[in-house]
Amino acid sequence: MIARLATLTLFIALLFSCTEKAKHTANASQESSSVTVTNITRKCPYNQELYTFPNVDVKLFPTASERINNYLRLNVLRADSLTPENEIFDKVWGNPTSIASLSQLSYAVEEAKYPVFSIRISGQYCGAYCQTGSAYFVFDTRNGKHITVNEVLNSSGIHMLVDSLNDYRKNQLAKRIELVQDTLNRNATTQDFNKNVYEEMLNIYSGCLEDKLLADHARDLKFLLIDNHLVIELDRCSARGNRAIDELANLSYSIDLKKWEYQLTDYGKSILN
């Protein structure tokens, strides 16, 4: 009896020891992957605008930090990994006789909780037209990998998501069409009412109803991971030349990934908190 009791006591002690070790290992992993973000700031020599860009540091994982920073600089500033830090803005500044292709830069860290790092970078983008917009980026702080939607959701999940997004977008467009039509009806006899603008608006939104997001395009969706939610931003459907009369802003749609357990990939499950 005494021998059995001693064996049981030893087993419990070992089990407790292993549990504490596992907790310590998990905490150590989270601590080692904590993220700090500092600013890289430079003044444009042509118009004196102050440019600010994030520099990401994943504690104890310099390779992950390097991979994240290289990806952000290449995709936002067109600066490759060989570009010195003091020259990363050179390709978007333009020159004394041309407008900057990117200005009014700002960023917001939306999630920095192991192992996910989500960041939104906003600015004014200029080409044939100038418009403000945001780019969304999600990374795995364990290795610096850039994450796409189809790595989080399996095939079933992608199709469910696309169907949900199309239904949501169609519903929002229908509401806007109803509002515009109501405005037209109420002002049919108003002399100073700009009927042409609202009729054009109606044409734009009616045309948008025919457009659908396809599962093959899911990889390119703009999204963030925030508190185990997949937050997706859908761009306006109107062409850039029509944005002045398009009153429907970008649409945001969110899903709770913990409720989509069967639609997650193994990798998707591994990054949930």
C-alpha cells in the first residue's frame, strides 16, 4: 500500500512538473515573439513633407523581423531588401517636377498578439488619379511569413466566405439603390435638383450588382486578423473616374474564426489565440 502511494505521489509530481514546463515553454514562446514597432522618419526634399514608416522588431527573431520589413517596404514603397534605410522613400517621392506617387503616409498596428501581427498602412496614392486608401498586411511572428486568406480557410471556408461577402455586398448595394431612387422620386419636380448625378449614381450601383467576387480571387482579399476575427475590406466597385459621385464607401465585413472551426486549415487553427 505504501509503495503504491509513493508511486502515485511520484506520478503526480512528474505530471505537475511537465505541466509547469509546458506552460513555461508557451510563455517563453509568446515573450520571445513579442513585437515592437518604431518609426522611420524622413523629410521629402522636394516639398518638405514628413514621411513615416514602421520598422518592425520581433524580439529574439531577427529573421522574422527582416522578412516582415522587407515585405512591407517592397509592397508599399517599392524598396527592395538591398535599399539602405535612409533611401526607402526615394521611389515614391517623385521629383521636383512631378507629384509624389505616395504621400500622407500613416499606419496603425491592429494586432500584435502571438503569433499574429496585423498592420494597416494608409496614404494618398497618385497615378492617373489621386485617391486615399489603405493596404492591409498580416504576418506570422514565428517566422515573418505573410499570411493570405486561403492559408487560413480551407476550400469549404473560402466558398462560404465568398458567398457571405457577395450576399453582404448585394444587400448594401440594394439599400443604396433604394435610397438613391427615393431621392430621385422626392425631387422629381425640384428645379435646382441635380437629377443627372443621381441617375448616374443609380446606373453605377445597378451595374455593381452584376459583379461578383469569385473564390479564385480570395487570395487577393484585403484583410486583417484582429482578436480571432477575420476583418475584410471590400473596395468600391465604381471605376476611379466615378468616385466623385460614388457615395458608398468601402465595405467592411467580419467573421469570428472560432465559429468557423470546420472551415479552418490546420495552419489557420494554429494561429488562433
